[in-house]
Amino acid sequence: QVELVESGGGLVQPGGSLRLACEPSGSGVNIYAMGWYRQFPGKEREMVASITTGIGRTKYGDSMKGRFTISRDNTKNTIYLQMDGLTPEDTAVYYCNAETGYPPQYYGPTLWGKGTLVNVSS
């Protein structure tokens, strides 16, 4: 019913910047938090950043502090990830996710986007 549409990935030189966007498409569920994860080849996904829908509380992974910024446009129900000072170690597939439901009464499924590749290379 609801899909997470990601955009903004691609090839960037070391030290450069990219901005990822994730917009929910469709209706029928309530989203109370959204975030970004990334996955390196052969490894499990790790949390990059998250933001709640109402208050807008943010959380970052340790390696992303000071370089990445998550934000929300409430009018568009869209989240963004501004990535600065990129290094080759940031090369990964980045996934948007969303937590659904009406906590604490009901928790729905976690939604995932299809992923967008960020390739940091000269």
C-alpha cells in the first residue's frame, strides 16, 4: 500500500557531497518515524540516522556525526540525508526505512525502500 521512493544516490568524488531523499508513496498507514540505513557488501545493515515524525527527534550513528544531517519536510512527508565530507569508506547501498503504527496501542510493520547506491571514488 505504501512504498518508500528513494533518490539522490550516485557517484561522487572523495570530499564531495550528496543529498538523499525519501518520499512515502501511497496511503493507508501511519508513519511515526523514518530513517536511513546503509549496507556494505557481505555485511549487515547499520543505522545512519533517524528522525521522528512529530517532535523531530534525531539520532545518528557514531561514524556519521558531524558529517551527515537528517531532516524532514512535513508538508511533503519527505526526509532527506545531507552527506558531506564523503570518503570511500562511505560507499554502500543506502536504504530508507519507516516505522508504522500508532504506538503504544499498535505497532505495524517496518517498511524499507529498494536502496540507492552511493559510490565515493576518484
